[in-house]
Amino acid sequence: MWILVMFDLPTLTKKQRRDANHYRHLLRDLGFDMTQLSVYSKYLVNATGLRPLLPQLRANVPTNGKVRVIKLTDDQWAGMYRFYGPTTQQPEPKPTQLILFDDEENDLPRPF
């Protein structure tokens, strides 16, 4: 399942710009990738992975900010149309495997 976070955040003052950047950094820290300027996406194995994210996403919305969180199935994500100028491209594929540790680079022992 894919999670989309779309937002409009005020950026007229220096404090508003700082708050908007803080929200973008929070999304990156939570594992989201920038899909477009104010649209971030994240792949989750199932919907229960969204539960711990929602309180953080909600609590950090800047004053007068507008945020929408949408859940999409893999089929819905794959049915997306992407246009780059006049050409069409396929949507990003879902990750084949969630990697928690890269054992070879860090010389960590392999689990049994």
C-alpha cells in the first residue's frame, strides 16, 4: 500500500518558511520520498503501518497549513498516469523488499 501526503503550507514569513521546511524534513525522517514539490509518498507493507505515522503528521502541521493523507493500493498506484512533458512514464514500482540492514557493508552478523 502507498501513502500520499499532500500539503499546502504558508510561506510568506521567515517563520512560516522555517515551519514548512521542518514539516518537509519530518516527512523525509519518517521515510517519505518527495514525489512532487508538495506531495510525498511512502510504501507500506499494510495499512497498520500508517497508525504510528498519523499522530506525528498531524501534530506537526504548521498553523494554517493544509495536509491530506491518502491510502492507495498497489493496483491504484500502478494505474497512475505520469506525464513528463509530452511523454508518458510508468509509475514507480513498489519496493521488492524492505531492507532494514545491509549486512555486507556493515559486517553485521546474519540472523539465523
